Amino acid sequence: MTMDYGCNKVDALRQQGFRIGAACFIHLAAQIDQSAVIGDGSEVHAHALVDRGVVLGRGVKVGRGATIRNGATISDGTVLAAESVVAAGAQLGAGVRVGGQSVIGLGARVLDGVTISGPVKVGPGVTIGRGARLGCSPARSVMDLQRWTVRGDVPDAASIETFEDYQRFAKRVEFTA
């Protein structure tokens, strides 16, 4: 069943040659590049931007004012909340949840089942392992990074491939007041 509140422009876009799956909703105020591919059951809400070469899987939800830049790939069932940004070339796995005002950096990879509570910034080229949960608590103050130390060698970022790898590393970090 296609959502339609009198503001769904899917049919008009299909007539212009856009590749949009069945049962999709695209708000009149959304911007979609003609080279984008949108899977069945996906939703793109008001003021969202889906840029050149973007691929949205089935059941993807793009919130109000969210931006997905050139060549990004968003897999099935992923949800981008309002005003979130996915930079060029980023890849989001299936079932990922990205909170409002979060930013996924250039070429970053967010693997299946990750939850990112907004606002969080994922740096360029970073890989977030399957099932990881990242969040931001506005009630906490940000501490000076010079007050943190790591016991033992600091691993190369490429060696932290899964959330379990990160947890093993995190156990070696301690706060020095």
C-alpha cells in the first residue's frame, strides 16, 4: 500500500524515467536525482535530498530534511531520522537506525543492525561493526581527551573490525583524573 496524503510524487517521477520500486512514498518537497534507485516500500519525506547514484534498498525510510550524497548505498530496512546526513560513498547495512542530526562521513561503512542515536558524527572512512550501538547524551559534559590513557599498544584502526574488537580495546582505556 502506497502512502499518499496528497503529496506523493512517485507517479510523476516514474513517468520521467526515475527508477522507483512499488509502494513507495516520495514527498512533493523531496529532491531525488534521476540516477538514484529507490527500492520497494521506501519513503523519502519532505525536504530530503537523495543525490546522484544513491541506491536505497527495500523499506528504507529517509526522514524530513535528511541528505544522502553521491553514490551512497543504504540497505534494506534502514531508517535515517530527520536532518541526518550520509556523505558521498558511505555504505549503510540492513536494519541500521541513524538518529536525527547525525552525520555519516565520506566513505564510512556502517554494518548491519547498528543503532546510532543522534546527534553523532561518524568520521570519514570509519567502519562501525555489526550490531554496535553509538549514542550521545547531551546531559554529559565532554571530557578533555588528554585525561584518558590506554594500557598497552594502541591498535591500528583497521584491526578493529567488529564491536567485540572495540570492546576488547575499550577495556584497556582508563580515565586519569
